[in-house]
Amino acid sequence: MTSKLQRTRNDKMIAGVANGLARYFNIDVTIVRLILVILFLLPHGIGLPIYVILWIVMPEEPALDVPRYDPYTGQPLG
């Protein structure tokens, strides 16, 4: 596994935890979401605390460094 365990910025429903886990383990995000829902529906609702802990612990992936340009002149900003 060469990827880092990080929450995603763009492909997320709530906090990006499920998609981050799916990318890390190289599986479909739907499978991870179903597992989290099943854990949430168990009698003690263990899925919610797990999700919140992962939300707090997992860092968010860094923003892409996209160069910005002046829309009128086309010159780079900053």
C-alpha cells in the first residue's frame, strides 16, 4: 500500500472518511460505506463512535497547489 490514510477533500459525503479508507485499502467506497452503516445499526451503534474518531484522527489530504491567474491579463497572481 503506497497511499496515505487521509480524508478526501472532494469526493466526500460527510467528512471524507469512507472514501479515504476506500482509497487506502484500494476497495470500492460503497463497500466501506455499507460496512459503516452496518456497524451503526448494530445494537450498541459502534459505527458512529468509530466514524467520529476516524474523522478526528485522519488528516485531510492537502489542497492542490493550483496556480492562479488574473482573468483580465492572464498574468500569474502572487
